[in-house]
Amino acid sequence: MRILLVEDDLEQLEPLHAALSEVGHIVDAVQDGGVAQWVLSQRQYDLLILDWMLPEVSGIDLCRNYRRSGKTVPVLILTAKDTTLDKVAGLDAGADDYLVKPVDIFELLARVRALGRRSPLWQEEILELEDLALNLTTLTVVRREKAIQLSTREFQLLEYLLRHSRQVLSRDQLEQALWEWGDEPESNAITALVRRLRQRLEVLDAAEWIETVYGMGYRISPKE
């Protein structure tokens, strides 16, 4: 999943970012509510994790404005506020879940998995296309009783392709989807990543599933 993480305390932001990235998520991490508001106008996300107290624009206002724009992506609020009235205020602003600081990393990851299950493509921890199955927890892919372990970046590419199966995705779309906000991939990064993933899928006799659509981009489509 692509996640926007907004937390103004760097000592809390860094471990949360690291933990989410380690399990395969693509995380745009910002420390300012105003910057977060701008980023939300530029990119699409699968999940928002918002601290309540932020410079410029609070997490609650970010959530409320996001819902008013018609977006239905899950929102998780992080805060030190732990009264029932605070929780009600967060939920009434449009949040789907609420986690009180200090945040336990394992609980956060469990909440993220639970919110991720709202995707129509998510079936437990598995994304499937025909007989190819990607485990979103272990970063493994299985076909015909064979399994391989993917690197984080290989996993991110395959997950994105599977979530948009049979669709042609341009290089720009893939760069926007797979690289974090502020990072600039090298000019041949997508080509090299696609090549590595195809090499990994050879073990499963599925390398040819990833097609190059010349002049347009790439797509994943099952082959007989």
C-alpha cells in the first residue's frame, strides 16, 4: 500500500516510517500539516496515518477536509489524547481508527493490515491473479506449489501491478507509485526493476506475465 504518514515529532516519525517500509509499504513521511495538505492534492493514497497535533493544519482538520472532498481512503489518527470525547471527535471527523501514543509498532502494523483489508482486491493477506498469489505479510509469491521470497522493491512493484492487473501502466505511473515523495529515481530504475522481477518470476514460470507494451509501459496479464 501507499501510505501518507504525518507526524511532527521526528523521534516518532522515523521508527514508524522504518517499520512500515520494512513490511513493504511505500511511505511518504511529512512533518507539517500544511505540507501534508499539499501532498494530498498531488497524490493518491491507500491509507493516511495522521498525528492529531500538527503545525499549520491539524490531523483532525486534514481528515475532515479529506472526507469533504469525497475521499473514502481509510484514515488512522495518532494522538496522545485518550479520553472518550477525544476519540469521538476523531471518529466524527471521518477517521476509521484511532491509536493512542506512545504507539506500539506491532499494534500499528496490525491496525494497518486491518484497514488494508477494506480493499476489494484484498483477500486476507493475499493478492491473487489466476493461480499467482502474493502474500502481503511475508512478501512471498506462490504459483503451482512453488514459492519465492521477494525483495521489498520487487514486492512493491508486483503488488502495484496486481492491484492494476491487465492495465497498461506507464513509467511515470510506476515511478509515482513506487518512489517516496521527494525521492528521484534514476532514469533506468523502472527498466532495471522490471527486469529483476521477471528474473525472479522465472522460477514460477510467470516471467512472461509482465508484458512490455512498447511506447506505453507495462502490464501484468496471465498467460496460458
